[in-house]
Amino acid sequence: SSSFIDDDVVDDAPISPSIVRNIANTGFDFPALGTGGGNNDVDDANAFEEVMRERNRIRKEREEYHVAELKVQIQQLEQGITAETKRRLDTTTAIDNEARRMVKEMEDRLQKQLQEDNERIRSRLEVMESRLDQLEERWKSDSALHVEAVQKQAATFKDSLEDLQQQQDIERKARIRREGRLLQQVESYAKEFEERWSNEREERIEQVCKLEQQLQLQHQSRSSEQEAFQNRVEHELKALQQDLVDE
């Protein structure tokens, strides 16, 4: 249990009887102290101080024991940490060595595979070069044959073109003659149509004039009939008015 009074306070300051009584009431197991006055109070205070010193000594021993235990535990932890660190370092080193070995094996396999691929590619390139040489020779021979065939075809096309041009000239001349005849026929038809249209126009103008005259005569006749009818109606109205007046 922890102490209520510091060691420095116990060593330097005297403890009064009232303090002793207050501490005794806390339940600590102290030896019997006197209750009289004078020297008895001083003896009681000295006894209390002795008890407190003893308890402080015991508490310090316990604390030193606990500190020693903690130091031992800390040393054990440090040793465990050192061992774990060494184990992990060894493990890391082993993993690193294993990784280096695996990387080296991988590099060796890749290098070997690259060499094999290079060999295959080189052999394929040689085969392709040989085929290209054969194709080039075949192309040269075929191109010579093609040039000769093209030249023959060009000569044939030239002859055909000349024949076509001659036929086109003949056709053009014949077309010009046909167009000349058609133009004459069109001009003749146009002249005839114009004459017929002029005659028909004059006839229609004459008919329109006759119709206008007939309309004018009908209008005049209708106006005179309307005026006579109006006069007769007025005359009848006047007669009726006169009869009404006479009656």
C-alpha cells in the first residue's frame, strides 16, 4: 500500500500527537502509544516516526523489488526483440538470397529463350530472304513478259483507236448531214406553223370583233326594251293613281 507521508517530511519535521491520532484513525496497525501528556507525547511521536520510517523502508524495498522485476522483464523483452530482430533479419536475408537466386534463374531462362527465339528468327529470315530472291527473279521474268504483252496490246489498242477515230469522223459527217436535213425540216415546219398561227389569229380576232358587235347590239336592244318597259310601268302607275283620284 502507498504511504500518506513523504520520506523527506518524516525525516525533517516532528509529528504532533494530533497528527498521530488522525493517522491512527485511518486503520493502520501501530503499536500501543501512550495517552498521557508531556514526555509521553514525545515518546509517542518518536514511536510513530519510527513506525513510519519502517513502513517507508518496506515500501522502498518493495518498489525496488518491483523495479528490479521490471528491469528483468525489460531485459527479457530486449533479448526477445533482439532475437526476433535477428530472426527476421536472417529471414529477410534468406528471402533476399532466394529472390536473387530465383531472379538469376529467371534471367538465365529468359536469356536462353531469347537466344532460341533469335535463332528461330534468324533461320526464318534466311528462309524469307531466299524466298524473296526467288520472288524477285520470278518478278523480273514476269515483268519482262508483261512489258512485251503490254506493248503488243498497246499496238493493238493504237490500231483500234485509229479505226475508231476514222469511224467517228465518218459518223460525225453523217450526223452533220442528218442534222442539216433536220434543221431544214424544222425551219419548214416552223414557217408553216407560223403562217397557220397568223391566219388563225386573224380569224379569231375577226370573230371576237363580231362577237363584240353582237354584244353591243344586244346591250342596246336590252336598254331600249328596259326603257320602254319602265315608261309603260310609269304610265300604268299614273293611270292607276288617276283612277284612284277619280274614285
